[in-house]
Amino acid sequence: MFEKGTRLIMTKGYKGERGVIVDKTDSPYGFYIVKLDNGIQLAAGPTSFEVVKTSSSETS
């Protein structure tokens, strides 16, 4: 399970777009509400994105 605020990059339909997890749905399939940097919000499963590693300077 990923936390709210986790940065990601899409690997499927919006491939290459970056975004952030804003919420988790009640779905038993583990869908997340994702807000992409281009303003689009969508529901996505964990197989449709990869988590972006943040450097320590970004989290401070």
C-alpha cells in the first residue's frame, strides 16, 4: 500500500506522465486516486504506475 503524497510516473494509459497519490479507494483491488502534474485526476491500480524515488533534499 502506498501513502498519500507518494510521487509516481505512469506506465500505462498516461505513460510518462508524473503525478501524486491523493487518496486510496475502497476498492478491494487496490486502486488509488492519482492527480497528474497536467491536472488530470484518475483512478489507477498499482500496476499502472511506478513510484518515483525522492532525494533527501526533496523530502526536507
